[in-house]
Amino acid sequence: MPKVFTVSFADNETMPDCIEAMAADLSITPEMLIRRALAAHLGEYGLQEVPSGVKVKSITEFLIHSGVLKPGTGEDEQCLRSGSS
């Protein structure tokens, strides 16, 4: 089950309007804009270099080894299994 983080704003705050306006300007959803902002703020925090000697065979496998995706969930697990056989 995906994790959900809820952010609430008071009725008199303008941030929700700014988020919606900027998202509309970029032709994306407010959620996509928030994800972009978080990614820009966090930068490379928690990411790692793919270990030397590891030969990645797909983008999913690369994302797992670099720390973007967790291994062992759905498609990700099968990608790693096929690479280790």
C-alpha cells in the first residue's frame, strides 16, 4: 500500500492557490508539482552509486540499485530475480 502524506493549509493561506496556478501554467497536476518540488529539495539525499561490477539490465533494476525504488515489490522483484539467475 502506498504511503500518503497529507498537508493541510488554513483557509487564509494562499499556498494552495499558488500550487494550483503554477501546476496549471506547467500543464501538470498539483500532485506532480509537489512531487517535483520535493525531488528538487531532497536532491540526491538517500541515493547511492550503482556498485561497481553490477550490470543492470533495465531501468527498473538501475533505479533499485541507485536507491530510487525499493527491491522486492512487484515488477521490481521480478527484474532483480531475472538478473540474478
